[in-house]
Amino acid sequence: MQLFTHDGRLLGAGFFNPHSLIAFRLLTRDETQPDRDFFRNKIREALKLREKLYPASETNAWRLVHGESDGLPGLVIDRFDRALVLQSFSAGMERHLPIITEVLRELFDPKAIVLRNESPLRELEGLPLYKEMVLGDENDAWQVISDGGLSYRVNIIEGQKTGFFLDQRENRRHIRKYASGADVLDVYTNDGGFALNAMRAGARSTTMVDLSQDALQRAEQNARMNGLENFSIIASDAFAALGQLRQENRAFDLVILDPPSFTKSRKTVHTALKAYTKLNRLGLQLVKNEGFLATASCSHHVSEEDFLSAVHLGAMQAGKHLRLISRNAQPPDYPVLLSMPETSYLKFACFYVTNL
């Protein structure tokens, strides 16, 4: 559908959904319609950027399409070696999934294509929740990806989100400098991304915490696959595990906190900030004097300023003094549009921690 100003000037073409909070999603600034050539050109353009960012020798997994940032609003595509995982968040993009998957077959000749359309955001568009393997079989659901000199065996049909959290790539590598010879605690470890990087850097010991037994099993398998040992596993709610470790008088040189989003809307930001304060207070109580805290927020409704304020409050409650030594965000395959703040969501900060 085309969009015009009140005086008849063409603004562009896109998807219109009168039943959505986002009524119109702009695709082009002219009369171009979203046909096969349109999607092929957009995906090729996105691919060209990723190939510049990540040589094949460095990794075989990255985000191919990051929604509006790549000119395809409501569409996410992640590449895991020979497999592609799609998520659609708009009714217009959902209708074009058959064309998009055909284009992906032509461009990549993948072994597997999976639709992971399970996000509650789809309900705002009146779309059903489902997941479907449109190419490949159950064996193809398991892919081995390489990143930063480590290998991960990921399940693209059952794993979190699209199968693996690619957005912490740069930050996982960053913590290596704090992990050498350290006792490390990785909370919300999932597939073990941060923990494996700590072990690869020469951590003395690594403790992985997650509520999901399946995630912990994948994390352990990934550690073994990389020849990494000297780790322990705690299957528990993060807050409960941190409290129990405190009771046991445990202490760590590096504590990593990478929680899921604590809020899905602006209405619950206050509750989310309380959760960030509590989580960081509990985590900081376990950091040794002159140790390090690496902490993250993927809640795009929570600003970096508010997140860091919550961390600071947690530090005061824990009796710790923080010095911010680095901060980061999402990697370059998750590009940000300055005109759309929502495309910037990941906050990551590392602190040097001393006792007050």
C-alpha cells in the first residue's frame, strides 16, 4: 500500500494494518512494491554488510536481517552455518514469508530453514504463535557454529529465541581479559557463551547458573566439545542461586549477569529497574574486593542511564564501590537506526569492584 501526505505527496510504500498499534510500516520511499526482486535486493544488501563485518574465518553465524535497520520492518533472519532462522513480527511480512524463504533458498542453498514465530509481539498484530521447519529435518535442527575460536552446538528449533544469543558476541570476547586465573560466576548462562569464553581465557574455575536444565545440558556439551573443564553447574532460579551462594560465603573474581528482558512494555519499567537493582546487589555481594562485575540489560524500554543508575543503587546496597571501565552495546550485525531508538536495545557494562 502507498502512503500519502494530506496534500497528496507520496511518502512511500509499505504494509498497512489497521488492527495494529503500528498502523503503517514503511518499506520504500517510492512506488516500489514488495515483490521477489525487492526482497532479493534487500537481503543481498544486508548480506554484503555482514560479509564485510565477519570474514568466514572468524564466524559462521550472524544476524542477516535486523528488521527496520535493514529496510525490512518486522523481519529478523539469523544465520547458523547452513541453516537460517526467521521471525516475522508484522502481518504484512507474514504474508510474504513464502517469497522470502524462496529467495533465501536461491541465495544461500541452506540445509534448513526454520520459522520461530513464538514471540508475544505477534499477538499485537493479530498473528498466531507457532514454529515450523520449512526446510530440512530434525537432524538439521542441530548446527555447530564457530565464534571467537569456540564452537557451539545449537538447536535452532528448541533453543532460546532463534537458537542462540548472537547479540552478545563482542561482549563475550571482551570479558576474557578479566577471566584469566579468575574464579568466575556466569548467571543466566544459557548455552554457556560467557562461561566458555572465561574458560578459554584461563579461568581457574567457572560456575554456570541457569534455571533451564536443557540449557545447562547444552552448555556442558559445548564445554566438553571445546575441551574445556573445571566448571560446575547450578540448576536454579538466578535470585535464589545468588542468595544461596551468599549463604555459603562463596566469592568470585568475576561475576557475569546477563538476564532476559525484565520488561516488555513501558508500563513495567519501574518493576524492571527494581529487579535490576536487586540482581546486581546480589551479584555484587559475591564479587571479591578488587574483582569485576559484567552486567547487561536487553530491555529496550530501559535506557542506559536508568540501567546504570539501578546498578549503582545495587552497589550502594551491597556496600561496594564501582568504577566503570567499559561499556558496550549490540554487535554491528545488529545495526542501529538513529531515527528509531528501538533498534538500540542492548546495554553492557564492566566495573572494577572494591569494598566501601
